[in-house]
Amino acid sequence: MATTTPYRIVIAGGGTAGWMAAAALIRFLGQGFAVTLVESDAIGTVGVGEATIPQIGMFNASLGIDEDAFVAATRASYKLAIEFVGWTRGGRYMHAFGDVGRDNGLLAFRHTWLRGMAEGVAAPLCAYALNNVAALGNRMQRGPTRTVRVLPEMPYAFHLDAGLYARFLRDYAEARGVVRHEGRIEAVTRNGADGDVAALHLDSDRRIEGDLFLDCTGFHARLIGEAMGVGYQDWSHWLPCDRALAVPSARARDFTPYTRATAHDAGWQWRIPLQHRTGNGIVYASRYLSDDEAAARLLAGLDEPALGDPRPIRFRTGRREQAWAGNVIALGLSSGFLEPLESTSIHMIQSAVERILKLLPGRRAPAPLRDSYNRQAAHESERIRDFLILHYWANDRDAPFWRERRETPVPHGLAEKIALWRETGEILREDGDLFSDVAWLQVLVGQGITARGHHPLADQPPRAQIAEYLDLLAKLNAREVAQMPPHSDFVRAHGAADAEIAA
Ligand SMILES: Cc1cc2nc3c(=O)[nH]c(=O)nc-3n(C[C@H](O)[C@H](O)[C@H](O)COP(=O)(O)OP(=O)(O)OC[C@H]3O[C@@H](n4cnc5c(N)ncnc54)[C@H](O)[C@@H]3O)c2cc1C
């Protein structure tokens, strides 16, 4: 950097988004950068966001964080999958991380499985997903499998205490030089010339100037929304849930290495087991369910006593028209919100941080850089949106909320994806898609959308050979899982913080 004046990055907000950004920026930007974070204890954080996807492991590793220390500090448990209960009438299935079956050269496993199903020699899809078999057996392991050439390692994520994760990252960031200011942002000054943000004004009369501002103020969107006036693209006609109630309950005896998402008449309920408690919440559409009914349903669905009163949260699904405007980039809830069904929000913070680091502007941001960032951010959230809509659209439940979901036309890209699968058993993953073809496969099959065709190559082997191959894969999975330790033993050995679980 040519100048000696430090490049000042100001982060407004200290929830998961603010502290993830602070930790990563201070880790990857060297001398010449000053990172400041402003947060208000009086305002607090949204206080949810406890289920993650495996990419978070890479984020932590890139910061040099020891995984067991992170698990202990955030009272985390391991997560292999999400179990969906009742999304189709009475049914349950898992969207497990990792692979399903084994591809045969060019031929994706799903075609072999579809042929096996047509021949009556295939087991349900879940038998071929190592993560699924392990999750159902409450088992956990990390590292190579015994049959490493056939079964890859199990990818895993975490259930974590969001407040403790932010605290953990705060300690990390402050130890490396991030300066934190406590206080409420009362006003934001913009330059007359270009409209960029010049400074934040705190209730303590402090003024914080910067070159680049990251809006991590959550649903308040204090900078991107209020100060910059960037609009919000509303997706609630596709994803109409607009409220949640969250409540912790006593630690579950059934300490599962997966999140559970149970559908109800007007939305769904989550269950996230941590070492010291279970996180629960109900997500619902207020047009179809009152707050009182939602609270009663949430409390009735707990498997242990509640540890407090349900806490209400309101939201609107959608995304900011531009995540980056002027010299403000929105991360986390200020940039938009897709409901938490596939635990994608924390990941979207992570990918935004990566994008910011890659496309970090000079003191003046050229428009093409901003446009490119905004295009990538929009693409990412639209693809995730479509995946979420699939869960709602492909239902056969008998309630007004669910009927309306079935009858609402889906976005064009999703309609094409479903048609392709139905006709050919094919699933295409495009550049920038977060979810793999295997993730789509599990949800398409789980939600009861059947494929009429499969790849002609899958018709080549004789029926008996297909049967033998599928049988072998299922047996290998079962054998591998049989020697894995129970999830609670695994946590005891790798990151137990709690006396109860460490005992
Ligand atoms: C019901 C629900 C369930 C969710 N579940 C999941 C999940 O399972 N997995 C997942 O990945 N994500 C989940 N999320 C999303 C996840 O909670 C968020 O992505 C994550 O917590 C990041 O939030 P944030 O940091 O953007 O905002 P917040 O946590 O709200 O933090 C905002 C920060 O800004 C500060 N602030 C705001 N206004 C001002 C001001 N004027 N002055 C100073 N400071 C200010 C606040 O004090 C706070 O520090 C869920 C969200 C909801 C609503």
C-alpha cells in the first residue's frame, strides 16, 4: 500500500457476522489496516443461529483455531445431517452431508440407484449415505474411514452456542488488534460529494471515521438500509414464514449428531442439541398461526423442560437489492435473510467475508468491483432460496399453509431443475451453487419427487450385478458405522466442556 495512513475498516455490529468479519480481516490483512468494531450491549444480538454446515470448519481452520478448543468454548456438538420430519405426510428423511453411494466413472451414483429401484433391488437412498447411517446410529468419527478408497471421510458441521461463538471470535480478534467500541450508533454521516459513509456517531459522542464500513447490525440494517437507502427484495411469497419463537431446554438425553426440523401446520420447529442445553425454535407464518398457538406448539414439542420463556423474533425473507453500496458492505442479517431451514446464514457470512477479502477495494471502490460482488452475492442467495422453496413446494400435507405452498409457482430455475430430475434423473450443479447435486438428490427423493428416467449407461450391467454392487455399498456403510464411537463419547474425547458430558 503506497500510503502510510492506515486503511480503516469499520465494522458496525458485533453479532456472529461482526465478529466473524473482524476475526478474518485481522487475520488476513496485515500492517496498514486498522479494524474497528462498534457494538451495543444494550441492543444485543439476535441470539439464534446455532446450526452450521461443514464449511465452517474451513473458516475456523483458516484462522488457525484448534477444533477441540472451539467445540469446548462454544459447548458445541457435531452435526452430520438434518432430519426432516413430517414434510411429506408422516414421512421422515435426512439431508446428510457428504456423498451418497459411489459414482462409477462418469455415471453418477443416483442413476445406478434409480436403476436398482426400478429393478426392485435397491434399499432406500439413506442406506448409501455414510453420514446418514452414522447419524441415525448416533455415531461420530472424523478422519479416514477403514475402507478409504470406497468411503470418503464424513464431512461434519457443528451445533454451537451463537453467543459463545461470538465471544470466542471476539477474544481472538481483540488479541490480534481489533479495537472494539461499546455504544449505540445514533447517526451516520455521508460525504456530500459521493454519498459514501464518512463516520458513525455513537451515543457517547464518539465519532468513528472509516474508509470501508461493514454493516453487521442485523435486522436493523443501520448503514445499508437506513443510511444508504438500499431497498429489500421481498421473497415472502415463496418463503412466507415471518416469525420465530426460540427457547432453550435442558440438555437432551437423546444427544443426536444432527439437527431436526419437524414440520407443523404453518411452518416447522427446530431442535439443536448442544452440550449444555438444547436449542429449540418454531418458525411460522403469522397469517396462519397466532403467536400464542405457536408458543403452545413449541413448548409441547420439547423433549426436556424449557429453561425460559420463548423469545419472539420477526423477519422477512429476502435479500438486500445490493449487498454493497458506496463504501458499505452488508453482511449477515442486514444483507438479507433466508429462513434457517438448511442452516445457511452463518455460511453466507463466511462466504461474504471471503468475497470481501478477495475483492477488497482501494480507498475508492470502482463500480465494476462492486457490481461483481453484488452479482455473486445475489446468485448465492437465489440458489439457496430455490433449494429452500423445494422443501415447501414438494409437500403433500393437508393444511391451508401447505396447500398454498404447493400452488405457488416456483422460480424458473427451480422449475427447470425439478423437470430435469423428473424426466431424466439428472441434477445439474451450476457455478456458485452452494448445494451439491447429492444434497438436491436427498431432498428431491425425501420430498417424494420421483424420477421417471435414468442415464442409459446404468442399464448396461445385468440386474444381479447392480444388486450386488448396491448391497456391497450398503454393507460397507453399516460396517463402518458399527465401529464408530457414540456421539456423546466422541464429544467427551474431542471438546467436552461440560462436567455432565465429560463425566
Ligand atoms: C429464527 C432464526 C434462526 C436462525 N437459525 C440459524 C441457524 O441455525 N444457522 C445459521 O447459520 N443461521 C441461523 N440464523 C441466522 C443467524 O442468527 C445470523 O445469520 C447470525 O446470528 C448473524 O447475525 P448478525 O450478526 O447479522 O446480527 P445480530 O446477531 O442481530 O447482531 C447485530 C449486532 O449489531 C449491533 N447493533 C445493531 N444496531 C446497532 C446500533 N444502532 N448501534 C450499535 N450496534 C448496533 C447489535 O448490538 C449486535 O451486536 C437464524 C436466524 C433466525 C432469525
